[in-house]
Amino acid sequence: MNPGRFSYLCIAIVASLVFLNGCVVPVAPPPTFPSATSLPATTTPTPGPVSSTRTLMPAPTPKPPTPTVPPSPTLAPTLTADQEQALVLDLLQNNAGCRLPCWWGFTPGKTTWQTASTFFTSLGKNIINMGRSYTSYGVEFTIMKYDIRLSQEYVVINGNIAMIWVGIGMVRNEKAVFGDPLFAKALQYYMLPHLLTAYGPPDEVLIRTFSSAPGGGWVPFHLLLFYPMQGILVDYQGPNEKKGNNLQWCPQNTNITMWLWMPERKLTLKDISRIGPNLPLEEVLSYHPIEEATGMSLREFYETFKEPGNSLCLETPVDMWP
């Protein structure tokens, strides 16, 4: 090729490249947004305008994360007395649509503690770490109009509710009250006749009482209904009364305590005393079967006390008890 023609061709190619390069608009690399996991735990997923304090650029000098208290979902203020009363009465009447051992919609072995704690804190309730050797949390409700106090304790294993303890009583002027019709009305679903009708004959019915109280005052009488295959243990407790050589207690004069757990665990009373609250082993060992304590068979007890209008009382010999 002619040298002059070759030089001309090279100059033309270079000029074309320069011209084309000047016509191309440079493309900026896409901005890098932080991943979802890098956002603070309290960021809400609700779409909205980006706060002026947020930045898409990483901090120039990253710092190690500082431990913080988990955000409290107290979106609603603390319940007023009327609101708390309405809520508790509604839950006591329908149990959030579930049967025991489910309690207020929380099912042992299935519901996480996070689910229950979120519900309670959203109502403004204070959750108490019970400080036991196992993980458990307590929460309390009050029906001021009826002088009813309701305490709950949740035993938690691996993040799930393993057992629920419920204690319900009437307290007026800091004294326990028994036999008030308001209590029977509010707790109708858990009173002895309805419980027997709803859940059938218990596997065991046990009694524990005392011939006298060391410090004076009323002497407790315990009637324990045990449904191991349903995950239910109920303690009806009230004052006994001495009648000749017997100690008498009437089911209308009671407060109510319950232990609820997953039936598949097949717990015994000793197991419950070991892993559950407020049932010491020495108490478990001091109960007597109803047949031994009253002479009444389990079937007779069931048929007698399942009747809503029943006003009979239980009697047991004084000399059986300390």
C-alpha cells in the first residue's frame, strides 16, 4: 500500500474514534442501597417518605453495634379500669374461642412467648420476670368492679410456652372473699359444674385440707381435678367449716387455680410440681383421693357436682387431716 495513503487512513480512523467518544453519554454505576438486614430493628416496613436522617452511604467509620433494649410494641396506652374489665370479662367468657389447655388463644407447645408478650405489652401491661430457676414470666389483670384479681405465669422453653399457670380470686379490702355471686357470674365457664360438663369426668379427684389453721383465720380446703390426657389441672380452693367430726367445704365458696400444658407431654402431678409454679411436691404428696377422703366414688362425684343448680357440699373426717 502507498505509504501516504496508509497514513491518511490511520488519521481518519483516529478522528472517527474521537468523534464517537464525544457523542457517547457516560453511564453512572447504579447506587448501592443497604440490604434489609442492615436496617435498624425498629424500622417499620410501611411505605412512606424517606426520613432526612437516613443516608444511602455507609458510615465513614463503622462502629460495633451497641446492645439496646428491644422495642416495646406498646402502641396503645395502658388500659383504663373499664377497658381492662371489659377485656378480661370477654376473654373469661369465650377464652378467645379455644378450649383448655389453650388459654386466651395461647396454646402450650404451639404458641411462642413472643406472641403472648407482644399482646400483653401492646395493652400496656407490665411483664414480670418471675426469677425462678426456669424461665417464666408473669402478668396481672384486675376487674375492679368485681374485685377480681387474675394472675398468669408462663413457663417458657426454647422460646415456646410450655405451661400456663392461672390464679383467679376475689379480694376486697385486702381480704379474700368467697361465695360472692359476682365471682360465680364472671367465672361461670370455670366453675365446677361447667368444667365437669365441658371436659367430662376427671382421671383423678384429690382433696387436701387441715383440721385447723396454725395462725388462726380461715382453713383452706383444696379440691384438685386432674385431666392428664387433656393437659388440665384445676384447684378449687376455699375455707372449710367444722361440722361435728367432719370438715365441710362448698364448691360455691371458691377461688380457682389452673395449670395448663401440652397433653402430649403426659405429665404426672409430680412432674407438674417439678416444672410448674406454685405446686410444691410436699403438697402433692399430702392429697388424698376423693374415695378415701369422702367415701364418694369418682363417678358419684361427677354425676353430683356437674349439675349447675347443685348446692351440696363435700365433707371429710377431721381426724384425717393435720
